[in-house]
Amino acid sequence: MAIKIQTKTPTIPIEIGDLTLEFDMTDENIDRLYNTYEKMAERFDKAETNDVETSKKVMKEAFDYILGDGAFDKVYALSGSILVTTEYFEAITNGIRDEVQKRTKQTSHEKIDKYLQNKNRNNRNKNKRKK
């Protein structure tokens, strides 16, 4: 007899207007998210505020690195503004971080609760046997 387990594809959908993107919650992508945000924010801050092309290049690199090739172009096309696209980037990265933390903590809490329930049940059973 085979044990069948459904595979999971842990993704976080991101909706901006009619555009839907997905963040794939692989360990590599989560690492990219946490490491890229600070690097890109620093690079963006160092870019001259009136240098739109440099700002676009930095944002394109960040979007495509985290969400896959072509993500920047899709998001930028919504507004045609690097300022608005940067606001989207900040909202996306903050939202992904919150969702990752929520999913991770929930899983950890569930495991701890189950462990404690089993431990309490085992202790009660031991006490009953002693009587």
C-alpha cells in the first residue's frame, strides 16, 4: 500500500489592480527577499533622485530578482511612474514579509500545541496506570 501525500506549492499571490503576480515561498526566494530589500533600498537611496533611468534600473533588478523576470515591466506599466512603482515594491515586500512570518509562526504554534497536547495526554495516561 502506498502512502499518498498531496504536494504543496507555497505561493503568495500579489494583486495590484488587475495584475496578479506570485511570490514562490522557497527557502531561496525568502532569503532573496530579506537580503535584497536592504541592498536595493541602499542603492536606490544613493541614486540621484532626478536620475529616473538609474532608479528604474535598480527597481527592475529588485523586482525581477524577487518576483521573476518581467515583473518590473508589468508593475511599471500600471502607472508609468518610478515613484509609484517604488511604493508598490515597498508594499509588496512588506506584505510578503508579513505573510511569511504569519505562515511560519502559525506552523510553529500548531506544532508546539500538538506536542503539548500529546505530552499532557501521555502524562495523564501514566498517572492512571500508577493508580
